[in-house]
Amino acid sequence: TDDPAQLMAREEDRTKLNSDLRKLLSLIEELPARQREVMRLKFQADLSYKEIGEALEITISNVGFIVHSAFKKLREAMNQVEG
């Protein structure tokens, strides 16, 4: 038997999480094609940097740079959306 206030708080948390996830997915679609592709291979296909590099014929360090750059853009965009 959960406290109704706790149930409402959890529902609000789920609603915010779903909203944030939708915003993030939308922002990922706005990334440049190469960043979008690397992020999908990393987080949807769960490939290693080495596997991504081999698939895209780029170096492991380049994969890391692309992931870092994409995260930076996404973080900045999420901050703008929230701010």
C-alpha cells in the first residue's frame, strides 16, 4: 500500500522522464549524419568503438571524438530546451 503522494510523485517522474526522452530522441535526429550514425551504432547496436571504427572505416580515436562531440551538442541542446 503506497502513499498516494508517493504514487503521484512517481507518475510525475515517469512523465518527465518520458518527456525528456522524447526531447533527446528528437535532438539526436538533428545531429549531423555522421554523429547520428555513430551514436546509433554505439547505443542501439551496442557496438564497441573498435567495431564502429571498422564498420565506418574510421579510427577508434575518431569514433571517440565523434561520440564526445555528439554528447556535447546534445547536452547543450537539452540545457537550452530546459532553460
